[in-house]
Amino acid sequence: METWIKSLKTNTPQEGFELAILLARKGVAYTQPSADVRKKLRPKYAKNADSLTFASQVIASHFQTVAAANNYWK
């Protein structure tokens, strides 16, 4: 496995949120390594409110982790 994350530390909450999104996207890529399959599935979940809500929940969970790692940017 490639090491792609060096730290959860970010300079700003905005950077932290962007890192949370990256963590969520990488999680999907690790779970379904085929880009072709992910591309084929996207139209189904892109228009599904429940799927989009679940994706937001995953990002929020990652953002909580990143925020804690950054002492909530105090």
C-alpha cells in the first residue's frame, strides 16, 4: 500500500475539511479499487438522497477526527 497521508495536522479548518473529504474518497477507493465499477455506480447514488446523506455523515466523522488532531485549531 502506498503511504499517502503524512499527518492529520492542517493549518485551517478549511484545509481540515478538505482532508476529511479526501479521507472519505480514499476510503471508497480502498473499498472498491476498480475505478470502472465506481464510475458505473456513481449515477445510482448521485441522485439518491440517502446515499448523499450517508456520504456527508462519513465526511463529518472524518472531520471530527481531523479537528481533534488539530486541537480544534485553538
